[in-house]
Amino acid sequence: MLRMIRWIWLPLLAVLCVSVALAPKRALAGAVPLPPGAPWFNVSRPLTPNDLKGRVVLLDFFTPGCINCVHMLPDMARLEREFGARLLILGVNSPKFVASQRSSNIEGFIQRYDITHPVLTDKGMTLWNYYGVQAWPTLVLLNGQGGVVQQFIGEGDYRGIRAAVLQTIEQAQRTGTLVTTPLPLKPPILSRIGLLQPGKVAVDARYVAVSDSGHNRVILLNHAGKVLRVFGSGVPGARDGAADVARFDGPQGLAFVGGALYVADTGNSLIRRIDLASGVVSTVAGDGRRVFGGSGMQPARSVPLNSPWGLEAVGDVLYVAMAGDHQVWALDLRSDRIGPYAGTGAEGIDDGSRQSASFAQSSGFAYHAGTLYVADPESSAVRAIDLKTGRVRTLIGKGLFDFGLRNGRAGQALLQHDQGLAWQGGKLYIADTFNNAVRVLDPANDQVSTLAAGLKQPGGLAVLDAGTLLVADTDANRIVTINAANGAVTPWPIHGLPPAR
């Protein structure tokens, strides 16, 4: 609690894991000050303050890339289903990163998480400042007169939020002031053809695997791009079984181990195993709950996980980038036990021993010669863990709010919310996601350079062959190859992919 209270007062902080309900600091009422000229999404025209009059409104202040904000989206969907037109949920994109101000990037975020309620970008942080918001995520509940009923800071209090919404709606109904007339909503129509928001890609000697995250499925291909099998029915869920009936929810990280493909089933907070011979999907880690904080090695099926995002197999250990816990976990494939390996759970960029270091939403890995490289997007950093000594050091990155696009010496270079890594030919390749680029760190001269630009939020990459990278170009809904010598980008055709359900 002391750590949480201290962080609440830092400007623009994005790392709260439990929810605190607060009464409004000042009595605000009247028209909601919607910023003029703000980009709007999921509506046929921008909403106006007059559209909000008489409505119970829940403002969801978020920033794309914040895992705690992502965790709130299922709760928002649940509230929408229950209350329908009696509640207007309004997503307020209050961007931490420069990239999050761009409309194209918000459109991808909306597709990725199937957001159907109205969203606007808070131009000039007008709403953020007006309501005194100081952390992501924050929910502000408004009554029909625009008055603040309650604020909820952080994630994890669905019951409290629902109770406050229900009480506010009932009060408005008793007074006969509740407005529920239709609004000009226009939720996105998601394509069933091709890929939708592919997150990660993995390669072994025979196969290529792609997490078709937006379609809740995993695609197995050969090196020429021919689809061999699809795992997952496309319906979000956590069902084990045969390839066509199994269910995933927003899968991300992938790792081949022997005759199996392991999947970070991010939305379900599970680790799944696909038997490549039979196609059967099984759950190997996680108990279905998403809980912050864990300790010690425990039986893998008995432990709650927290948004596993990236995977890397090193011998008999499967390392897990546990984005929601800001840690690196380890799953011992021999004993079927799992637990935190590195990171205290506090969000930060502290080096030192693996037990005392801190990470910031670790989301991707690469491995080479005893070193596990970690993509740390919320600090726009690349970290390195010496698996022999357990020491953690920062190669690129300075802090939670230091980001940009700068080449040169690694210690001075800047990234923007990098999510994926790959090692090839003595160099570390970086999916610099919010810079729409692939960057390169050459340890031989400690220099960072840009290999390819003009992508659309690439989320993962892998080595296809000695001179070629395979990249999940997430917001472009495609896979591309990048020539490691000259940076040439070429779409990678996928043959025989059936439509999603």
C-alpha cells in the first residue's frame, strides 16, 4: 500500500495493480469538457457534451501498451453486456508514448482487443487534467449531471465498480432523469480473412508458428508460408483438446521445444502446449486466475499467472516474460514447476542480482551464449540476464518515461515500447514497436542502428534463415521478411489460411 500511494502522486504513472476507490477531490458537475478536434473512434460522428447529458458515464483513462489498462478491458465489456444503454463507457486515450497519439495506432489497439465502446484521444490531456487523473488505469464515474460520483485507480475491483454503477443508474431511474436514447455508435467490423493483429512468430528447423492474436488462434506453417494446421477454434476461451475445438484468448509468445509448440495464452494467463504430432492442446501452467505476485517454484498447474507475453526455451527451462508481474518466470519442463526467476515485481529499470532487479512489462526474449535478452517495453529498454551468475544489466534504456528514436551508442540510444527480440549473426535485432521499426544492437561496437522503418507496430520477430528475419507486423495484419543485410522489407505470403470464425 505504501508503494502504491507513493506512485499515485508521480506524474503520468502507469503501474497500479490494485484498485483504490476515491471520492472526488472537488465537486465537478456540468458538461463534460470533451476536447475540440479530438480524434474519435467507434462512432459515426464525434460525441458532444450534449450527447452525454442525462447519461451515466464511465470514463476509462488508459494508454495503449499499459498492461494494467488492458486488464480492465474485459471488465468494461462485462459492464457493457450487463447494463447496455443504461451505461455509456467512454475510453479516454491519455497517451504516455508519442506513438499513442496517432489515430492509426489506436485503431490497431481497438482491433486487437475488440473494443466496441466509443474511444477518443485526450488531445492536450484536457480530460486527464480536468478530473485530476494521475495514474493508468483510472475510471471516473459520472452521473447524468456530469458530476463525479467516484474514481477507481488501478485494476482489480470489478465488484466495487459495478456496485457504484448500479447505484448511480438506480438513482437516475428513480428521479426519471436517466437518458438511454441511441448514440451514433459504429463499432469496428473485424476481418475474418487473413491474420488479425498477429503478435509473435517463432521458427525451428521445420516450422514457422504465428500467433494470430486477434483471431484467438495459432497458425503452423512451413518455411515457404504454406499453412499446415490451425490450432484454436477462433472463439475466445481456455478449452483444451483437439486443434479445431481448443480455445485461446489473445495468444502471444511461442516457443518450439522438441515435438511441441508452447504458447503464452496471454488473455487466459495460461501456458499451453501443442503436441505437433497429434494437434492436441493442453494447459501446462496457470490455474485460470490472474493474480499479481508469486514466490518460489510451485506445481505449474496450481499457480496463478499474470499475462504471460513472451517465451524462450533454454534447455529444459521455458522462460516466461510475465508482463503483468513485471518479471521473468521460469517453467522447469522436467519437474512441471514454475515460479519467478528475475524481478521483484515492482515496475522499474533497476539492475543487479536477478532477485533485486526490476523490469517493466517484460514482453519478449532472445537467447545467445548464456545470456537471456529481455524486451522491456514500458521502460523502452533492452535488458540482459547472465543465466550463470544471475546478474541483470541494462543495454538500452534509461527510465519509464525516457523514449524516442535515437541511434548511436547503446547507452544513449532510445527506443519506444519495444516488444520483441531476436539474435542472429552476432547482432541483437529489436522489434521497436511504437517506432514502427526494427533496430539493431551490435555488441561488437556497442552501436544501435535502424535496420528497417515504415512498419506498423511490429510485435515479434524471429530468424528465418542466416540472412532473413521474419517479423509480425502487427497493425498491418501481416508477416514480413526483412533482409538483415540491407533492411529490405517484403510481405511474406501465407498460403491456405482458412477464414476465422
